[in-house]
Amino acid sequence: MADQIGWAKILATALISSLFIAAIAEPIKAFIQRHLKRNVLRGALYKEIVNNFRALHGQVEVAKHDIQMKDGIGRRFAMSYKRLALDLAQKDAAAYYSLGLDEVDWIELLYRDFEHVINGSFDNNDQHLGSAEIAADSVLTNLKNRHLSKRLMFKVSPPWAKEYFRENLPRASYLFPASTLGEKLHRRYDQLQYRLWQLGNKRRK
């Protein structure tokens, strides 16, 4: 009888322990899965943005050096433009909005700028080219002002894009004055990073 009570206690303890572990493990597992899904989704969006940037920037540079290429800049950009990652992300609202409303808003605004180059109405080719250049430059502006993650953008970017960002980010403008200590520290860090980039460029040359 004593042995039966002892075994019953052991089994009850094991059952309680397993239930307790499951109660802790499942939320942790769900959190890790959501975090991984968020990272995959975010990385796909950034890759798509940098590829769209490459296509648009290339069209802008060609049109700036060949007056005949100003005509049809939106049509040519449309042939390379993609928004598959954005469309798929928006279908998974929970993962998409876990990026944070600020980042989501800036990402969507960037895509709207891209699409305005394709679908917008313009008085002439010069105005169309100006809009395309602003849309391409907005990628730099978003990185400079930390609306997009500079770290992630560099992580997913091919070598040509990293080189372009290192060369041109220091020239991009901040949208607002540094009004808080945190913002001032961020900009001090930016200045240090830009100096390191310049030193790295000199060594490579």
C-alpha cells in the first residue's frame, strides 16, 4: 500500500512538472517562432526595397546623362519594380505590424513614392525625372533618419549597394534638428561611423 502511494506521488509530481514545463515552453516557443517570422518578413521587405532602389537609381542616372532617356523613365522602372514582399507581408497582419507602426508607415510611404514614378501624372519629362530622383533619394533619407534600419539594410544589400550607401549617406540630410540627448548621441555615432567608412575607403584605394 505504501509503495502504491509512493508511486502515485511520483506520477503526480511528474505530471504536474510536465504540465508546468509545457505551460512555460509553449509561450516561449510561440515567441521564438513569431520573432523568427518577423525577421524573415522584415529581411524580405528590405531586400525588395534595395532591389527597387537599384532599378530606379539606375534609370535616374541614365536619364541624367542622356536627355532622350528622360522619356519613359516610369515605364522602364515598372519593368523591374516589385512589391511581392510587401503584398505577402500585408496578408500576415500580425507579423507585419509587429515591425512597429513607425517603420511600417515609412516602408509604405517609400513604396508609394516608387509607384508614383510609375503611375503619377507629370507636366514634362524633367518633372518626371525629378520625382524619380526624389523617390530614389528617399531611401538614403530614411536610412539617415533611422526610419529604416541601417544595420539590416547593410546586411541584406549586395556589395554595390553597401558601397553606394557608404559614399552617399554622409551627404544625405537629417529631416529635423537634434532636439533630444538621444538624437544627439545617435548623430555623434553616425559621424564616427562615417569617418570609419572614409578611412576604410582610403585604405582600399
